[in-house]
Amino acid sequence: MKAIVTGSLGNIGKPLAEELVQKGHTVTVISSKPEKQKDIEALGATAAIGSLSDVDFLVSTFTGADAVFAMVPPDFTEPDQVQYYRRIGSNYAQAIQQSGVKRLVHLSSTGAHLDNGTGFILGSHHTESILNELSDIAITHLRPTYFYTNLYSFVDMIKGLGFIGANYGGDDKIAMVHPRDIAAAAAQEIETPVTGKKVRYVGSDEHTANEAAHILGIAIGKPDLKWATFTNEQMQDGLEKKGMPTHIAANFVEMGASIHSGALRQDYDLHKPITMGKVKLEDFAKEFAAAF
């Protein structure tokens, strides 16, 4: 099988490319950075250096492929994140249609079922809608839960204030996932014949925020670590004081509020993964402690 992997050699793209190569597939990895070419080729894959904003490049790269793993890489230099998602999603749709690709695995997000109140995740909602307009294409929308790697953003707060804090926390239930488990699910979907469109949630573990803080705390020698819940106003003010632009901070606040209210995970709770990923929070806590 010839597979295209977007996302360069990121936390998902690299393990996905590695697994597909190891299984004997012909893999092309798209990256916008020429300096990544040697690293991509070292994995046994082919590098396609170009921009997701270039539809002609995408059509050329996709042509002849059996499957595409499509993600929208975060780009906070974009003034309107949701519009950015819509633009890249439209580029993917156009390239898939013109290239004749028949199998697509799209990295979406938990909460993509909602059409408002989710911050940046609204972009995934629109991208799913755009891709679903394609006919005669087998599509899996992967909806991962809260990335373990998001927890790294709290390192400075833990060191400076001694606790984790956001506008979600305490006893809020959070389903979490390791990027390697997302990559494993993507590889499985790429290799699985599918007709029509489907949604697959991907998770590794579930804990309340305080339970998560305790597990991380044990790993870093702070077993009493707590996860405080801020108001939306406190969260917005804190992010802005750290230098985050107002509109980006507002998206984070809105996304956090949807976690706190439980709205973000409503559809996830109805369609939980049959099998959870292999990397539990205790396993990730070791990686967190090493970075801490």
C-alpha cells in the first residue's frame, strides 16, 4: 500500500510513518521544512517538501496513493484559527478529489460534533463537514481526547505556584490520550477496508483532574499536587498576562469551559473506544517527570 502521512515528523506523524514502514508499506511524509528530508528518509520513507496551502503540490503528492492521513498542523501565527482549519480542510478535499484517493484518515478531535462553544476545536467540526461532502471516499474521522502532551504547558505553573490551574480541574473527568496511541489507531484505520464515513474516538486513560495531578505529582516528587479550577475571567487574564494575544486566549478559555461543563465529551461518552490505548497516565508521568 502507498500511504501519505501529513504532520511531518511530529508526535503523531513520526510514529505513524515508522509503523507503516515497518509493516512494509510505501510511505511518503509531507513536511514544510526541507531540513526534515534526511530524517524522513532515515525512517525509510519518502519526503515530500511543500505547503498544505499549495493544492497543486497536494494533488501531485496524493496521486497514486492508496490512503492519506490528513491533519491540520497547529499554526498560531494564523489570525483566525477556525478559518485556517477550513482553508486547509478545503485544500485536502480538493486534492483528494483531483488525485483519485479513495481512503482518508482525518485527525479530528473530541468535541468536533459541536458547532459552537469549543474554541479551536470548532475548526475540526468544519473540516469534518467539508470532507464529508466528498463522495465515493472512505473516511475515518479520528477524534482523539485530551493530549497528555498538553500537560507540559503546566510545568512553569507547578514550579512557580505549586499547583496546576485552568478553567477546568478538580473533579472534572478528563479522557486523555498519548500521541503514540493516536498513531497506532491511524495505522490500523489505514490498513482496514472501510466504506462510507465513520467516527472513531481514541483514548488512553480517564481520570479526574485531581487524580491526574496526583499521578503527575508522585512522578515529580510532589504527591500533594492539586488541580485548581479558575473562573473563565481568571483564565483569560492569566493567559493575556503571559503575553498570549486576546483572541487566542479566548479560544483556550472557551475550549476549557467546554471541558469543565462536560459538553466536550458528551458524544465521546456515547461512543467510547472499545479498546483504550496502551499508554496509561502513569506511563506518561515518567515522560513528564523527565521533562520537568
